[in-house]
Amino acid sequence: MSDAGASGEREVPVWDDPYLDRVSDRLMYNYDLERDYAVAGERFDLYGRMRIESQKRLFHPALNYANHGSEEHLFARRVDGVGRADLEALVDLGHRLADEWIVPDEEHFSTDFSFALVAPEIPPDAREFVSGFSDRTLLKYGYYGHYEINLLVVAPEAEDAVASRNADVVRAFRLWRDVPAEPPGLLARVLRRFGRS
């Protein structure tokens, strides 16, 4: 067992691609990461899974209710070029994975399938398709939550990226920008006001 495993930390793969390796540095605290991931006949250089579970408690952890979970599956790969057909194929893949991976029940809140293509440049047709793209599907009229497909295309050498409206993960791929800090909460603002932070 490695030191990382003994201390309870997750092992993060190392990518031969310096760009994806730096992206993984931004993702590793929120996603379980894998490299060279294959699914439904498609290969991806990077795969990440984030799971968030929520529950309300009444006096004791054993007395809980309103349990639900959210997941995001992130798939990224380098490509020599990208066009509308490539993006539409990823959307189709997202719908197929939703049919196979999601267990629709009262505890399912949301699942996101985010696809990132890393390309030398972003052609105008790809930019137009991605920037206007939105695909959210309700499961049993929303009673079993929903799933959403997100797209992003990044051209790191050109310091350019385009993402669909809810593809927040694009911030991890924009290495030429700092990840914005979250605004301070109420307690931090009060302590700062009284000179305690």
C-alpha cells in the first residue's frame, strides 16, 4: 500500500499530457479521476466523477429524511479538430449513458454529463453550437430529478474556451485564468468588519 493510501488520501493519476495534468490538479479535490477511460466504444484521456449526497437530519444522524444525490461525470480528450458532428455524437453518448447509468428514483436529484474536447483551435461552427447548447431532461416529470448534458471546447495554446451555459467545470480548463475565489460568507464578513480575520 502506498503512503497516499495509508493516509486516506486518494491517488491522482499522472497524465503524459502536461495540460491535462495541470487541469487534473484543479479537479482532484472534487473529482475521483481516472486516465485512459473507455466507455461505449469511446476513449477519453481523462474521466472524473463527483458525487454529492444531501440529507436532512432530525436530532440524530439515524433520523434522516429528504435524502438525495447529485453526480457529475466529466469526460475529456485531446482531438486534432472539432466540428458540429463530433459534438452531436457526444450528446448522443450522454443520452445513452443516462439510460444506462442513472437509477431513476426519489433519491436521484441530478446527474450531469460534461464533455470537454481539447483542440488546437475552436472553429466558428463548434463555437456557435456549444455556446447555444442546452440539454436538460426531466425524469418522470422531475419527480426522479433530471440529467443534463454539458459541452466545452478548449484551445489552451490560443487561451480560448467556449462552454455551454451550465458547464461550470470550464473554469478548471482555463489555466490562463485564476480560479475565482468564492465570496466570503456572512461570518467571515462580520469578523473582518470587527478586525478578527
